[in-house]
Amino acid sequence: MQEFDLIHRYFDWPATHRAVSLAVGDDAAILTPPPGEQLVVATDMLVAGRHFPDATAADAIAHKALAVNLSDLAAMGATPLGFTLSLGLPETDSAWLESFSTGLRAAADRWGCDLVGGDTVRAPQLTLSITAFGSIARGTAIRRDGARAGDRLAVTGTVGDAALGLVVALQPDQVPSGLNDADRAYLLDRLDRPEPRLAAGQALCGQAAGLDISDGLLQDLGHLLDASGLSAEIDLDAVPLSPAARRWLDARPADIDRVLGGGDDYELLLALPPGLALEPAWDLTVIGRLDEAGPVGTVRERAGRPLPGRRGYNHFREEGA
Amino acid sequence: MQEFDLIHRYFDWPATHRAVSLAVGDDAAILTPPPGEQLVVATDMLVAGRHFPDATAADAIAHKALAVNLSDLAAMGATPLGFTLSLGLPETDSAWLESFSTGLRAAADRWGCDLVGGDTVRAPQLTLSITAFGSIARGTAIRRDGARAGDRLAVTGTVGDAALGLVVALQPDQVPSGLNDADRAYLLDRLDRPEPRLAAGQALCGQAAGLDISDGLLQDLGHLLDASGLSAEIDLDAVPLSPAARRWLDARPADIDRVLGGGDDYELLLALPPGLALEPAWDLTVIGRLDEAGPVGTVRERAGRPLPGRRGYNHFREEGA
């Protein structure tokens, strides 16, 4: 198939966002952000076998690739406008492309974000690079350097599901026998189909500091503390867990390391001023407090329980290190 | 090396553009385009061994990866603001990264374009995806669908050097013996270090239609004609050639196919209204005229000489097709 046919067939649908003045088809796209707003830009590259299991369905890959980028926009409090997609393909498989395209369009529609441009090339392994654009009122972005001592530390949703889902996908014999099929399906879905926390981010911009949990709760908490020059105390018992994750930890308590250190949750980790009332719709759980009681970047457990080291996912960690 | 150390060491330098409100280090970057301007967005993915020879120097790869994206901005008439870089690396080689980083920063400084964010991952083959952002006065972008019958067809610089440079790089025994070392070095340099035609694009926005020559003169001319619903007549004798390319064609006339059909020139191909005075600084050569004399998308040679088919580079062409 010719590159132009491929783009036309699978990646060229009408833009719907009024900020998108020109989408796929020219040398570049043209965006017209709402007057007075700033543009927020995030980019993530995903490689098959590294960022998702090789067997992941094409539509789930599309969903995840867009979701992880929009999670970065959510973590700034931005509203999505559009995205570009660079796609490195080992082969031209029409059934795969059809499923990928369908999944991408569904995800784009779901989050109100237009595909505005991209590139398709041959690559030895399936490789996706998305750059997502959003808009935000000037000066209100949720930054990781804006937390203050006394802020509550809160997280959206539940933590650790994706890390456990990765065990379900790749090491099914390691899954505790007490987990039923619905638990397994739930954890896999959390791995494959993360949901960017756009509504919470948008509601809290101008009022919070924070970031999204892509590298693992404790590692990302470390980033927040380093950037803001603080330490933290957290309460392990307060960390929100899904019923499936709770059953898992009841059966195998040592896997708390995976829950606190595994990546791919794409929940938001936020520092919230003490007086801010929390809306139920934001799905927030307070898990601790930021302070200056310890060295910058350190985390203490309220009851003195040990915490795993900062063990988030690191693409360049040496083998065995 | 840890991912964060790698980013900090090689990809984190102060932003200089006043439109860049927040650069590398948070979940996303924040851009504040000049009031009343639109944002232009282009993206290209490059894979080693496919978009540049495996042996290409790291600083040249950085230069080219940014240049091809900025060429898309130039082809819209935009002024660069910033870019993101996703980098898939097979290994962490400090000397390579040092050279790549130095080349990238030099290119970014040269074109006034800040690195605002990115991602680094492991990949089986060196893979780069850049997304570049520029700004442009509202409604003045140079589009490929804006040409009119009667427009002159013009090209910046010289055509075909990069295609001949690829022969120098990969099939040195195919280079005509009359070419001297300086010719070979010149052609290689044109392949490795394209120069985006930013000044010409910016000067002509609001007054021209067109695109950049990335797939080959004839194929890209076809895109312009298809988008604008026109045909064209070109004069082969008018196509601007470098002295090295002229010597090459004198020795091997059949390689006119490479010159007209080879990609990677990154010159601008423009449709210019008849009355527009051409400034010498734009380095433009008129090579033909747009009309409605033939079927849409077709090109005739003024003296009736045969033209190669539209033979631009196509990443998804089947082997042997």
C-alpha cells in the first residue's frame, strides 16, 4: 500500500474541534488556541514489547498511546485539542490497521481530541510516538514545583492495578489463586486502557501542584518532592486499592512493592492546599501530607512501616542493577 | 544511566524563546504563542538505515531530524518556536549522545527553536520522532491547496543534490568518475545537513501556495496539483542544478530520474501569482507554470521531453513494485 493511501484510508477523518484550523493533509497542521489561553504540549513514545505486551490488541494499543499522552495533559490541568501520531510499522497489515484506526478514533472522540497530523514509516518494531496539545488559562497549569509544606497529598482512583495487570498478562502463574476471572480481566483492562484524569485535572488547575503516576507512586512522589523542595509522610493504610488489588495483597502481601513501585497507573498525584474542599467527582483519596520534616525528596510512613525504594520503571536501568 | 540523568545531562538546556513558558522537566511544556497568531505543528519520524545511512554521524542525525521538521514549518511560512523529541535508543552510548546533543543544540540555536520536551525509550533501532511548533499570522499559511491557474511554479535552491548524495553514501562505485572530492563532499552534505528554507517561507506567507520537496520534485508537484485541482507545464532546462549535479548529469544523463524523483531535498516548491516580484534573497528559480490545460495532477514538459513517473520515495512501496 502507498503511504498516502494508508494515511487517507486509516488516519484521515474530519476534525471536530474548533481550535483545529487545518488537520491531516498539508505539510503541517494549524491550531488556533482559544484567545488568552496557553498551549500545553506532551509527548510519549511507545515500543511494542516494552511499553505494552506484544500480544496487546491493536485498538487497545491505540487507546493506550493516546491515553498516556492525555494523562500528561490532565496532569497539567489542560483541555485536549489535538494530537499528532508518528507510527513505525514492521509491516502493512490491513486488519491490524483497521482495528488500530478504529480504536484511535474512538479514543480521540472520547476525549475530544483531533488527530491533526502524523507520519508513517517502516520500523523493525511497532513504535508509536504521539504528541498531544491542550489549552489552559494562562498561569493556571498544575506544575510539580508548586507544592507547599502543609499541602495534603492525594491520588485519584486506585493505585497499582496496572502493575498487577502486567503480571496477569506476562506471568499468569504468579497471580494469586484466589483471584477470579473478573479480577484478572479488571486488572488487564487497567493496564491496557488507562483513563486520563482530565476532569479532575481541569477542575483543580490553578489550585494544585502535582503530576501523573506513570513511573510508580513512590517514584513520582519523589519527583514532586524534589521539584518542590519538600519531604512527605504517607499512610500506607490510606492508599486506595481496587477490590482486585486488595484481594491480591491479602493473598500475597509482599506484592505491595509492585503496587507502590509499578508504573502505568496514569492516576494523578496531587498536592492540595489544606482549605480546599474535595468534590466527590474528582475521585480523590488523601494519602498523606507534604512537609519539611525530612531531607528533600524523602518519604516516611506514618506508622514507621518500611517503604520500598523508589522503584519506578526506568527504561535505561542496567540489567541486574 | 537512569532515564532522568540522561535527560538532564543531554537534553535539558535553558529555553530562549519568549513563547516557551515551561520547557523540559514537567509532565508537559507550556507555550504562549504571540497574540493573534496561529500555531503550526509538523511531525516526522526517522529510522536509522531508512531515513539516513546507519553510518551517519550523530550530530548530523540531530541536524537532519530537526531540519526536516522545520522544513515543514518553512513550507507553511511559519516561524519556529520549539520542538519535542522522542528518542528510541538501542543502547546508551555516552559519546554518541554527547555528539547528538551538541548537534541538536547547535541546530536548535541556529533556527531559534527550543527543545521543550520529549521522551527517551529503548528501541531495537535508532528511532527519532520530532514534533515542531511554529507561529504564523492568522490566515496566511502557505497551503498546497491554494495554487491558481496562471501561477508561476518556482523552487528554492537546487534540486536533486540529496538524491545524488545518497548514491555517494551508499553506492560510491556508481558515482561518475568525473566528480571530484569537493563535489562528493558537497552532495553528501546536502543529504546530511538540509537547510530549512525558513526565510523564503516567512517572506512568502500570505502570497503563495506550495509545499516542501521531501518526496521528490515530481511527486511533490503532483501533491500540489492534486490539492489545487490543476496541471502544470515545466521546463526541464530551467530546473536549478548545483555545479556538482550538473557535472554528474553531464557524465550520466539518465540520472535525471534521480534528480527529479529523489527525495530529501527540503527545498520549497511554490506557486506564485504572476505579479509578485521575486527577491534575490529567496533564491527562487521559476521552472514552469500552473494551468488547467491537462488532467488534474498531470505535468507536461515544455519541449515535449519525457518525464519520469512520479517516483518519489514511498516508505510502503512493495519490494519490486
